[in-house]
Amino acid sequence: MNDVSLTEQSAQVTLPGQTQMRLSPVKAPRVLAVANQKGGVGKTTTAINLGTALAAIGEEVLIVDLDPQGNASTGLGIDRRSRLHSTYDVLAGESALRDAIVTTAVPRLHLAPSTLDLSGLELEIGQMRDRAFRLRNALAPLKIATANQTNFTYVLVDCPPSLNLLTVNAMAAANAILVPLQCEFFALEGLSQLLKTVDSVREQLNPDLTIHGVVLTMYDSRNNLSGQVVADVREFMGPKVYDTIIPRNVRVSEAPSYGKPVLVYDLKCSGSEAYLRLATEIIQREKELVGSH
């Protein structure tokens, strides 16, 4: 076989007045879309705290904020005035993803922030042929190592609470989808709608897309309904449901108002401990998923 993929070969670049230099390939980052069309289920909280937990155990993590509300950006303490380039600029083709990435207060955790401009993106690119692949194309350069830049091992995409073009971009770019699901009465109803969208994206845009797992959030052990939802979701989704359950925890709710992940705000609380367990479980599942291919 003479054909070698971009991630398996070195790219060559010649700059004016310089001899040819080689850019080394790196292992492509694993891209996980954190998605659920329902609002208030813990998508952003999961993206922020899972990203922090993965960074804490040594991974290089990039969170891509694809929600026009920008809660992941605010929750990581990134002031709106310091968002010189945003995911809107990236998807509109006005900026490279690397130019939009900012560091956070958490070592090894980076962010591509969003702004409200993102809410108008669908109207701007809706007629373009590559409209569903804008994020995938923007992520492609992360497969090439360049001097003085971070080589990410995980990209977590925080999706908006709807099944719009932004969420479709995330699904088209992702290796797998992580679904936060609140322990409430209509949880399964929303999940089945999401699974239909995943099937549609798999058929039309991204045949390798899988469901990485479902994480049950806002679990209240004092509430009989929470226990019933857990049982129903496990029966419906089987082993796709993570063992780790994220409890309803006031420290988790408080942390974003201080611009901090809960693991930084209060490492010892039950919410922080749960997200660390989830990160470990995801790494283990990753080994099984990647090893099976």
C-alpha cells in the first residue's frame, strides 16, 4: 500500500528563505460531542468538569464551546472581552481554530470560547455545501504537531440545547457522543429523539459515529423517581450507561458563578469525586473502543 493517511506521514512545509522543515504527525485527538437537545440536563457542567478531570489525570484537553450562550466559556472564567476569536469566527471561516484557543486556569485544559454571534451562523452558512463539516475541517490541523503548540488528546464539544446545524457539526466531527441525561420523568423521551438524530447523522455524514455512553446527572437518592429513571435508562440502553452517576450537589451548581470547575471550587465534594470517577471510566471505555477498531 502506497497510500498513507495524513496522521501516518510527515507533512512538509517550506517557508520563504528557509530550508524545508518537517511537521510531525501526532495521534489524532479523540473528539467527543456532549449532546442532548434538552436544556438543563448538565451538558455544560459535564463538559467543564469532565474536561478538568481528564486534564487532572494527565490528558491534554480542548473544550469547544458551540453553545451561543457561552456557558462553558463563562464557567471556565473566560471573560467576554478576552474572547478575541470565537467558535463563530472558526465556523464562519474567518479564523483558524488554533487562533481561537485560550488557556484556562486549569493546567492542560484549553478552551475555544463562543459568543452570541454563533446564534446567527446557521443563516450565514445554511446554503453552503460544506455546512455540516465546518467543525470537522477546523479540527483537522490538530492532527499535525507544530512547534510550541499543544497536542491535544481529547476534544470535548459542548453542544447547544437543540438539534440544529451546530449540533450536527459536532456530530459530523465527533468519534463518539456522550449524552448527559437528567434523572427526571421525560428523560427517555428526549433520549429516543436524540438517538434518531445520531442514526441520521451516521447514515448521511459520519458512518463511524458511535454513542460513547450515557451519563445520568442530577441524581437525588432521596427521590424515588430518580431511582426509577436510572433503572429505566439502564434497561433501555444497557451497557452504554456509565456506572458513574453524577449526584445533585449544591457545590456543582455554585461553581460556575465563580468561573471555576467544581473540581477546582471544591475537590472533596461528592460532585467532584463523581466526575473524577467518570473520567477514569471514560478512559477505560476509550481503551476498549479504540482497541476494538
